[in-house]
Amino acid sequence: MTKEELASAIAKGLVDTGVEAGFDGISCSTAGDYPSIGCSQWEGQRANTLLASITGGEKFIGRSYEDISSSGELDELSQLLDSPEGQQAQQAQLAADAMAYVTVLQEIVSLDQSYCLIYAGMWCPTSLITVKTFLQHREDDGYNLRSLDVLLHLFSEQYATAADCAEYAHGYANRAQETYDYVSGLDLEEYEG
């Protein structure tokens, strides 16, 4: 598959599975009092860039999660994100993000199977650098990154600890299985030109 085809499959997978969130998703970041928004749970400047591209989004730029919540505007922000314009803006940003994911992940020599790269790419919204480092270390340790089953095991059993968030181990294990189920069921011919 080409980079564009891989990126398209990753972006579609994130939207179809909702493993990050739906288009209307809003939560408080685990890193501080600011919102994580949309289908890729964008935060900080990336969230502000997304909001700036949606009519009416400027109202929420730079505000804390607590401020938006306490002012009763979470539903308004959610509806804005889920509007046709909001969905289109998210899909455009997700497409650009997914191209970056593919470019970085292709630096890992043995991550050269399309299903495996798509699987790994669907983890990149958690942290592109963390995912790359995690997989690079596992490759160095001799794990077969050409096996979707191996990736399922690695992300299910080791990623939460490697990402320094062991408190989310159960959630990451569920995400690992859900992502595996989705990717293993793909017909990659639909992406190929």
C-alpha cells in the first residue's frame, strides 16, 4: 500500500472504531485542566487549530475544561464538533495526522506489513513518539512486528507500562483487542488504487 492508502486506512479506522472518541467527543485531559476533543482527542494547540477551522469554534479556543463545563457549554461544543463542518474539519486534520503517523512508523524496519502498520498507526493519537519508541524497542528485543498477533500481545500486555500509564492497562488491553478485531477484518483491496 502507498503512504496515502495506509494513512486513509488509519484515519478511517480511528473514525469507524471510535477508539479515541466520536466526532462529538469531549473529555478532560489526563495531563491537565484542558479539553481533549473530537475523534482523535486533540489537545492544546492542536485542539485550538481544529477549533479555529470551524465556524464558531473560536469561542472555545484556549479555555480550560472546567471553564467550558462550569459555564454549561459542553453540549454546545459537542454539537459544534459533530456538525457537518466539524466532522469535515476533523477528517481533514486526521488525514494530515495519519500521514505523519505513516511517515514516522515506516522508519521501523520490520513494521512493513500493511495490516501491522495500520494497527500501530491507530495507536498514534495516544503519542506518536511513544508508539514509535515502544515498537522500536520491541523490534530491538527481537519481537516479530510483521505479526498482527504479536502486536496485539505487545499493546495489550506491555504498552500501558511502557507509556508510563499503568493505571490504564485494562482500557489499553480492551483497545488493543478492539483495534485488532477491526484491522484483522479489513479488506485492504478497497484502499488500493
